[in-house]
Amino acid sequence: MNKGTILSDAISYIEGLQEEVKGLSEKLQEMEIMSGQVNVGSMDDTVQVTEKCKIEEDVQVTALDGNKLWIKIICGQKKGLFNELMEALDSVGFEVIDTNLTTSKGAILVSFSVEGTHVDEYVTEQMKEFFMEMIRGY
């Protein structure tokens, strides 16, 4: 084998790999379109979807056994909101026991199970107002 043959084989091999990459990329795009999992392009698109769907912001805070609360928040998808919620819970002295986050069509549903040192009806109402102001101002 001489250098010319080796280079020719290498070029043919690379061209074959490039064709395979192109074919697999097209197949992946088709699969995403068919399954409806096309990503929302930008935050502007998310805001448009949120406005189109008329997502009503809502916060529910329910006292559970002892010093535990269940918090459910529904709002438009906003970048960094989940981190802000976690930091806010930590700053007011609540420990997150369990959390669930679901997104769909520009909306976000976050539910927390938290535990604090003192939970009563006043704290429950204050937490509801606190989170409602937070998601409206974010």
C-alpha cells in the first residue's frame, strides 16, 4: 500500500461517516416531530405560548401533619424560577422533604412537601402570599 491509496481510503471512510451522520440527524428530526417533542425555541416563544394558553398563576399551601406543609405552584415557565423557589424556602427556614416539577406548553407545576419549626394557619397564609408575590414579580 502506498500513501496515495491510504489517503484515498481515509477520505472515502470519512465521507461515508459524514453521510451516516447526516442521515441519522434527519431521522432524529423526523422522530422528534412525530413524537411532538420539539423543543420550544426561546424564552420569547415560551412567553407567547403562556399568553396563548392563558395560564392562571396559582399558589396553594396546605398544612399537613405536625410542622409540614404541602405547597403547589402553577405559573408560566420562567428561567431560574425553580432555583429561586428553592432558595426562598431555605431562607425562610423550611426543609424540602419532597418536590415534583412538571412542565407543559409553557406552564410549570411545582409541588413541595416541606417541614418547618412552627406551622399554623397564619404561617400557611403568609407562605401563600409570599409565593404569589414572588411568581408575579419574577
